[in-house]
Amino acid sequence: MDVSALGLDIIEIHRLRQALARHPRLAERLFTPAERAYCDGHADPAPHYSARFAAKEAVAKAVGRHLHWQEVEVMADFGGRPCLRLYGLSAQWAGVHRGVTFLLSLSHSRDNAVAAVIMLSPPPSLPEDEPYQRVIV
């Protein structure tokens, strides 16, 4: 089964800024403690929260179903690039146990934040009894 897919989401930063101001516990519902620490460490946290919100929506679009907010976490890899970690049922629904991986790109301007997610399935394995053909390019 091919589970490769693309998810894309864009959000107006002022809308999330207003929602967070109106509902002080919203950040706790939507973001993990590590995500909140990262975003709150910036002078203006709203663009960073917005990019992470867009990433969670983009993951859901790539997977094809709504996921639990706290089970999709945007982190930085060792090089500082954004990456995703899925936990619990969300990881199960996405097929992480089958080797599904994700690529993530985040960006924001003064007004908008955007996230693109590519969901990659592992290459199919060849049956043990099928002869292997090597292709040289």
C-alpha cells in the first residue's frame, strides 16, 4: 500500500494571536510543553505558534484524518531544521510503526504562517523468492 502524501496548510497569524488571547488555556490544549517553551522563548510567539499549528493541520491532511493535537510535535533536528514526532494513536494512524516518515517545511511572513508536510512510505520490500535485479545507471 502506498501511503505517500502531501499536506499543506496556511494560517493568518493574527487569527491565532487573537484566539490565544481570548482563550488562555488554548496553547496548553494545542501544543506540547516543548513547543510552548520554544514559542514563548521568542519576543513574538504568535508566528511560531501559527507555524506549528499549520504543521499539525498539514500532517492531518497528509495522513487523511484528524490527529490528536498533543500527539503531533514539531521539533528541531540536530541541524536545527524542523521535524515531526508523532506519538500514541496519531503515530499508529499515520503508520509510523510501518516505517512511514515525514518531511516538514515551515515558513512565516508578517501576516501568514505556512507548513508543508510530505509523508513518505518505506520502499516496498522484495519477496524473498523473487530474483533481485540490479540496475546500474
